[in-house]
Amino acid sequence: MDQHEIDRFGRTFQEFLDLVVHPSRERAGSQPIIERVEQFLGADPLSLPVVSETFEPYQHPTVQLAIDAILSRDDVTHDLIGTAGHGREQFSFSELLQMSRLHLGFGVGAVDYATLPVSADEEMTCVRFGLYLIDDGTTRTAVLVRGASRMREGKPAVEVLGLSRDDARRWLDEFRAERVRNDKLRGQVLSFAPAEHDPSASPIQFHRRPDLPRADVILPDGVLERIERQVIGIAEHRERLSQENRHLKRGVLLYGPPGTGKTHTVRYLTGQLTDVTVVLLAGPAIGYVSQACELARSLQPAVIVLEDVDLVAEDRSFGGGGGAASGARGPGRRGAATGCRWTCPPARSLRRWHCAVPGRHSCDRRAHRRSAGVIHQGAHPQSDAPGCEPRRRGDKPGASAPGTGRATCRPAGPDPAAARGAW
């Protein structure tokens, strides 16, 4: 059999396959995806460029809002279609089109949606896998939105097919601008939490902004005022400071024994900065410090809170994962019990305050707040202060160090159950 006969056999066999496959597609009412795109663009899609941009899973709602903003313009019309076929998540946009032409394996189908959280109390429906055919009156583009999936490695992406590379890039430029204007993470209180069993899941968790009165924060005299000046004062005067070419990157390091008000202070500051994005990192989530800094830069004004900041610089030479991501304690490591809080945007100018044992006046305020039902334990060096009892070796935890003879602030009446504010 010569080459001519082999080629003729191949063409005949291909015609046979088309006769078998096409009637089944007509009965199912499924049109090959490449035919639909070609009809819309008026050109062969396989000869056109595709420009793509990836995004993080937690940015999917913002991506959806950016696309919706473009589609809501007066001169823009669009059609949203889905793609049917097994294994579609494994292929890029160009590969989907090529597979659709060669094997007729991907046709027009239903759009896939996903419901994603956008705040502590709100969810949003987003396109998880769908194809937008967009006409703005001057150019036409096909935009494939691909959300996070367990079936595919890599980040979610937006892939733009245009009649030219400049058209695709121009659409992406408008898309990026709308993402900045419609970012759903702006002004939220967020934390990172590793998703061990689902790599495609978003590591972002949303929290309600704390509402903590200033009177409930008990610190030595003058400490809270200086912290407010460094954090809240900079936020209030950021526009004027920017006009004077003064940088806004400031930081606060709070350190001291447990129970002296570090977390309470951070909760109070978070409640006061109502228009500021707050990113919380604690324990193993310290491993997301790079992503948190990148997120904070894009959502300015923003503050990053590092609980137990010493984990960032712990010794990584021991097992258990090592480094900031593990949070484990061992030889050569400083664990979570050291009690550091670092609040930064991130900082270029750092101020630090030791949340130490408060003075007698502060102890009187603590006793008063505790007797009124506000729980905030701490230590006091004076055993003769009203509402205070000496702390001796063997007492229950509540002060900084057992067996030192320091005093613990306690109410005169029954002691309510200690409660620590949670995010």
C-alpha cells in the first residue's frame, strides 16, 4: 500500500467518523464550541492569539464584579455559554478549541456557577466555568473564565481570545482597572487559614469587625495614647502626610506576658479603623506572609496583624515542616507563648511598646471593669491595691509568672468565668 492509498483511506475513515458523530450531536442539540466562536468572531479561532491572566481563588468574586462592570456598559452586548465535555478543566482555551475541531469532543453546554463568600455574612454567585462572547461595538472578544477546580493544577484564570493581540490586551487593561475599583476584599477583616484537604479552596476567611469600647482596654497610663497616635493618627491624616511626601508605612510591636492586653489592643484598633483592610496572620498562617503583604499593598489603606511574630524568624533546621508555616515548638525555636503582636502596613518605621504589668491606677480600673462584668486579667506588683490579692506559688494562671509574689486583679465579689475575645 503506497502513501496515496494510505491518505485516501484516512480521508474515508474520517468521513465515516463524521457521519457517525454528527447525527448524534444534532440529536443532542450540541454545537461544537469552535463553530460557535468562529460564527461570533468571523475568523478561524485557531489562528487568533489568546492572552491570559491568573488570579487567586479568593479574588474570584472581584473578577466576577469586574466582568459584570464591563458588560453593564451601554455600548456592550454579550452572550454567556457553557462548555460540555469530559476533562475540559485540563485544557487551555486554545486546546479546547482545537480538540473541539479535531475530535468534536467539546460542545456548547450549560454554564457552571459557584457560590463564594464575600464577607462574614454574605455570599455571591460567580461563573466557575463559562465563555463570554463580548461585542463593544468596535471589537469582539471571547473570554473564558476558569475558576478553581480540584481536577486541574494551577491558579484560576481569565483567557481572552481577540482578533488581534492588541485587542485582547486592551480588554485585559480595562478588566484590571475594574478589578481595582470593585475589589470585594477592600475594607474587610480577613485572615489566612491553610486548606489542607482542598488545595483549590480559598485560604481567606472573613471576620466581623470587633466593636470594643476604648474603656475596655486596660494598659499602663499613656501606652494606649501613643499606640493610637502611631496607628489611628496616621490613618486619619494619611492624605495630608501624602501631600507632604511623608511615608505612611508605620508599625507597632506589642510584647509582654500573656493576659496584659495585646490582643485586646489589636481588637480595639481594628474596630476603630472602619475603612481600613485588616489582614490577620496567626500560627501556621504566618506562612502566608508574602501573600498578605501583596494583598495589603493592593488594598491600601491596609494593616497586617502578625500574632506571635517571632514565628517568622524561628529556626527552620528541625522537622515538622519548619519555618513560619509549622508553628511547632522545639529546640532552637521560640513558640507562640512568647506573646508578640505586630501591627503594620507593613512598616518602614517601627515603634514598640511593652505591655507590662500595669500600675496601681490601672489595677483599680481593672478591678472596676471586672466587677462590672468585663473580664480582663493581668498582673500587678502592688499587693495592697484595692481589689487585688497576692499571687503565690501554685496559684492558677492569670498573671505573668508563677511564684513571683505579684498580685492579680480580681473583683471583690464572685469571679466570673474568664473569656477571651475571639475574632
